[in-house]
Amino acid sequence: MTLIFKGDGSDAELDFELLVDRYYEILYRFAFSLVHSESEAYDLTQQTFCIWIEKGHQLRDPAKVKTWLFTTLNREFLKTKRNMFKLHLEVELKTSEQDFYTSVMMLDLDSKKVLEALQNISESYRVPIVLFYMREHSYNEISEILELPIGTVKSRISRGKDLLYHHLNGTHCTFDNGSNRAGAEK
């Protein structure tokens, strides 16, 4: 990965404008996969860059900027989710199918079926699958982003693929979105 430095590259300060140009779209798509709402995805993405402005200078290894941004976005998502729960707000996070498909470019029928099935599995399996297959993160990066052991990441991706398979084939899966598994997040 080529890093984006201000000036002649002698200092380690990343150029914010180029950083936004490079990572905004993929961060937005990740946020959208979490919240299923364009406006909330924009808010999460913008919040992530605001946090970068405040705390990005603390990043010790500029090569890990992408992981830092994804981790920060995921943390903000979880914080927002916790706050909504604490306030006992009942907010539905939904968009119409048409809005969802317009935000995803050039999908064929099979891809649409997979994305529909993906929305039907629990978040604890969906997020690692999205990060691995759609955002092309490594197991280690996903482990850092989600703050989970690498073995948990691997098993969630494996179980998530099984759930997708069962949803696509209309069959029942024995662990049913993790609700029957001890320790699975809901």
C-alpha cells in the first residue's frame, strides 16, 4: 500500500484530503452494511473521519491507517447501538430494497440473492463476512477491527457461510443465526 504523506514525506502526518479520497467509499459501504441506511452510513463515515482529525496523530504505524479507520467506524457503530439501547429507543434501521440495490453497483441476479440472504443472518456473522469477502480484509485485520480472537473470526466466517448457504437453499440451519449457540452475540 502506498501511504499518503503531507509535504515531502519526511514527516509521518497523513494528508487528510487524500486519505478521505482513498477510504471514504469503502468506509461508507462498510457502514451501510452495518446500518442499512444511507443517512446513518454517511453519519458514521463522517464521524470516523472527525475522530481521525482528533486522534489520527496517535497512530503509531501509518501502514495500519485502513485498519484504524475500519476499527474506529465499527466502534462508533457499536457505541451508537449501545446508546440507542440505553435510551430505550425503538428505531428501525431499514431501507427499501430499491435503495439498497441502487447503492450496490451492477449486481446480477445471483449477487442480489446473496445480498438478500446476507441481510437475513445475524450481525455477528454478517459483519465478518462483509469485511472478508466484500472489503477484502485479512483474518488478522478483521480480528483487530472487531476486537475478537482470530479463531472466533474464522469460525464466524465459516458459520456465516453455512447460514448463507442454508438461506439460499431454503433449508434450516442447526445453529439458526447463532441464537442457539452459547456465547454467540445477538
